[in-house]
Amino acid sequence: MKIEQIYTGCLSQGAYYIESNGEAAIVDPLREVQNYINKAKADNAKIKYIFETHFHADFVSGHVTLAEKTGAEIVYGPNANPNFKATIATDNQEFKIGNIIIKALHTPGHTMESTTYLVIDEAGKEHAIFSGDTLFLGDVGRPDLAQKAASMTQEELAGILFESLRTKIMTLPDDTIVYPGHGAGSACGKNLSKETVGSIGEQKATNYALRADMTKEDFIKEVTDGLAPPPAYFPLNVKMNKEGYESIDVVLERGDTALSPEAFEAAANETGAIVLDVRNQNDFVQGHIPNSIFIGIDGGFAPWVGALIQDVKQEILLVCPEGRETEVITRLSRVGFDGTIGFLKGGFDAWKNAGKEVGTIESISADQFVSDWQNNHNPIFDVRKGGEFNSSRLADANFAPLDFLNDYLAEFPKDGKFYIHCAGGYRSVIAASILKSRGIHNMIDIKGGYGAIKKLGLPMTEGVCPSTLR
């Protein structure tokens, strides 16, 4: 038996490849599926099953395409109702793969169809679980994402999740390996570990939601407390996962269209497409196409696209580092943004060399900020997440989280300069690009963000451990 975790850092997502005696299964595959096909081919194995733990909200799974390309059977748990051919497993139904068995354990609560898949090895031992978003390392799945679809409150779903964990998962042997759907950075939980593989025993000892002395009422209160609103694109990804989608091959072909600066400008004016610049933030600050939005490919790219652009049907024109166009189109499609219609041939240098208008952002070092602010005391805006801001911040900072920046536009001064910062410099440039696109141009970005500022002696609030902010 072989089990391989295929972890994608920008999504904090784990897919899994399982092989035994010439047969293979994939759990929660990503949109681009050739990697799984290649693995099976290298093992001289046939992909027999595609197991889906639930209808994912934070990414578009590759189940439909992988089934089309391989003939593998898509499997969901009870209560699932996809619009394509799939096996809807019953609770405890077993699926044979080579010399091993995978048993479907219905574990509703995160969503009502959520299912954990238990691997029973060649010796009949309960070896591992693929827990999806039911159990993470350090946390459990948030119970608010499916409440509208399920016509239930988040408290009711949390109560169901409590029972699933206690009756289906915590009863397994302590040495059972836990392979979760996500790690730290995912919006599907609030206290996820950076580790991506654990065990039932470890989680019973360390996961706040699995405490032995925890009542159902305690669980409901703690799991639902402090949940930030989910990103707006989540329901759209659920819809695609449930109803199907275009092949990524079609998406790539449509997006892989090189446009001259003149054609790029015409397309932007004629189509209403967003110009998305994915270069490094330092490059964007120094020069960019006016009204373009910055979300750098080397940061938390896909989740920020989903949170900020929101509409998966929005057409997109790309400004990329040369040679990375296919990568960017692929990563957009992972979160359902299939509307890329072309990219700037030759990158931003081609735009600049064509004599087109160029925008810039005023950006200064943390040292210069401290020196200047002590003289001018211009307003400071912190665009980090609420937990970061509450944990430790500049005493004079205003809160304007990037996730919900449009709700804070009225807070920014129309006259006079103001400063903007995040933790390290990536998110503040995203925020600055959005503000500029809304007609607000008087910001000064602080390079290095809070990480650089806090070393320089300005008054800070007392730190509060983020884990106490649930």
C-alpha cells in the first residue's frame, strides 16, 4: 500500500493518492489532474475511485475532469446530490482497492454530506483516515458554510459535528493516522496547525474541540465563537463542484492568448475585464498599468483572488512575469476563476516601452515611516486580519482589514497623506491597488509592514495570544 499526500501551499489543501496492487484512488483532487494520472501510470495502476469528502467551498475539485479522463468512479457520502454521475455511498460502505479497503464513515456537521474515508490495510487494521474538513489538526471544520443550503443554523450543524467526531472518529485507535483536507492558512477553520499529518491520539490530547470533558454545549459555543464571515466566492465554488465545470484544458486554451499593449488596452476598455497584475509587490509599486489590481502570484494568491474579486465569472486580463502565464491561469482556475481572456505579451516592460501611461505607489521604509510620522502624525491604517490586529498593533493604528476593504472606504481621508501597512508588505500593496482603483491615491505604503515597524520603538498595544480570540 502507498499513500501520498499532495499538498498545495497556496490553498493550504491536501489531496491524496492511494495505490495497492495495481489499483489507485484519489481523495479530493485539484482541478489540474494530469499529476494524478502520471502517478498511476508510473505505478502501472488504474485509478478506480475518486473520493470526495464533501462539496468543497474554497477550491474547485478535479473530480469531474479526472473521471472523464480515466473512467474512475466518483464517490460522495450520504446526502450528496451532484448533477453528474456519481456513487452516493451509504454509511460504512466499503470500497476495495487492491489489497486494502476504504470505508465511508458519514461524518456530517461541516456540511451534511461530509464523509471521512477510513483505510483498512492488508492485515485488516484501521490504518488512516482522510478527514476532509471534518477534523483538522488543531481544529474542526467550521459549521457555518452549509447552513443556508441545509436550512439549519450553525449551532445545529455544530451539534451534529460534535456527535460525528465522538461516535465516528474519536472511537478509532489512537495510532490511526489523520490526513486532513487543510492546514494552517485555510479559511475552512480558525485554529489549524501548520502540520499536515497527525494521529487520532495526538488530536485527542491537543485539539481543543476533542477534549474528553467537553459537553456538546461547550463544543457548540467554542466552535462557533469568533468565526469570520466566509469569503464571498465560497458558494460559487460549491456550485461548480456540485454541478460541474469546463475542462481546465479549455480554460487554459482560452486564457493563453498573448496580447500586444495596444490589443491588451483595447480588450480592457471593450470587455470590462479586470487587469490583474501578479508580479512582485516591489515591481508593482515602481510601475503598473493604471487601475490594475495587484495580487502577487508568490503570496497567498488564489484565496485573495477569491476573497477580493469574488465573482468567478469576472473576465480577467493578466500582467505576469514572463513564462508564468500558464501557472497563473491554472491557479486562478483552482478557485473557479475561469474567465482569463489573455495576458500582456512581453509583460509590463512591453507596456512601458510602448509609451503607455504608468501608475506608481509611494512606498517608504519602516525607518523613514517612523521618522516622518513623529513629525506629521498622519493617519495609519492596518489592513491585517482581525486576529492579527487584536494581538498586537501600533497604538495609533486604524483597522481596515483587506478582506473587507470595500466596507472601510469611507474611513480613508480624502485629503492629506495616510500610511498603510500589513504584516510584511504583500497585503498592503494589494490594498493600495484597490484604493487607487476606487479613486483614492493619497496613501503611503510601508515596506516590510508591521514586522519591520515593531522593531523601531513606536508605542504598541499589549500583545494578546491569537488563540484566545476565538
